[in-house]
Amino acid sequence: MIQEDLISIGEAASILGVSLDTLRRWDKSGKLTSVKSEGGHRRYYRSQVELYLNDLFGLAKNWVLLGAELPSKFYCANSAVFQTRLTRMQDLLGEVKELALIFPLIVAVAGEIGNNSFDHNLGNWPDVPGIFFAYDIHKGSAVLADRGLGILTTLKRVKPELDSDARALKVAFTEIVSGRAPENRGNGLKFVRKITAENSIGLLFQTGNAELILAKDSSALDMRVSSEPFRGCLALITF
């Protein structure tokens, strides 16, 4: 790396959307290390800062698993912020010629998952309200996550017989669930499954200790047990 790659701690904090104190803690823990200038000041390699931001799924997973601090650019505190950023993603996807036929569907999938997080946790966020939402157009991926109640707790309101995250996740993606709002809005996940089955859009969705993979152009449900359970939801959309 060349000297010109080095940036100040203030510039690194601005790029990441975190405080100076947060960067100092990350440096101390080894999460994102700095180098010391001749004057003893912390400096960061720009490429390392950008690489940290590019690991969108890793950032989201650390947030739901460990409560790690999020870069502000990826945090949507309310649905209005989410809709604004979703519209921005739609505009960017619309400029990609190869996605001309499916970009509205990609936006629809992300919109359903994000809206579910806000609808199902309305007034009941266990700790941090809002969602993680980030995307990388060049890599063909979008990531959403929340630290909410999770699918099992949500569906047990109308289906109290559910007794596992796996069963609840399967119901969410395959069955029409009746009930008062906002519970019935979760039926949008059936719409998500239909879109992925008919288009080149893939989805990995985890809640609790259950993980569901929907491959592109396939209606098959690949259910797995996760080795890293957490409360809330985590989704990776690929296109």
C-alpha cells in the first residue's frame, strides 16, 4: 500500500458513519486497526475502510448476533427512511441494462422483507428499533436485518401451536395466515417466494435457529439449522 492510501481518523469515521470513540474501540479490539503516524496520530488505509464497508452481510450478521454498532448509512430508524433508501436502490438498479426486466421485482422483494420488519415489530421492538438495509449493485446483492421479535413470536400470535423457528419460517413462506393487522401482512413472504421461483433472484433468510434458502428460478425450500441463532431476522437477496 502507498502512503497516499492513508486517511485521518476523522475521515475514516465520516466514511463509516461512526464516532471517533467507536473507531478507537474497534482499533483496540482489532476489529479495524489503524497505523500510527510520526506524530502518534491514528491513520487508516482507505482500502481497508472500504473493504470493511463492502462486507454487507458480515456487518448485518454482527449487528443481529452481537449488537455491533452500525455505520449510519446502513441504518433505517423508521419506515420512512427505509422507503427513501429503497427508492434510491430502485433508481440505481434501473440504470443497469442487464436488470431491466427484473429490477422492479428485486425492489419488491426487498420492500416486502423490510416492511415486514417494521409492521411486525411496531411498538414491540425488544431493544434497537429499525432495520439494517444495504446493497451492492455491482455484486448483485442486498442485505436486510432486524433485531426484532422474530418470525416464531410473530406468528404465534395467530398460530399458537407453532413450536419451532423452522416450522414458523416454513409457514411464513408457504401458508396464508389469517389474523388482524399487522400479522396478516406477513403473507407478503409468499409473494417473495413466488418472485424468486420465477426469476433469477435468490434469497437466504434466517430467523432464530432456522435458515431458509430459495435458489434462483426454483420453488424448492432448502431448510437448514443455523449454528448461530439470534432473535430477529436476516436476509440476503442475490440477483
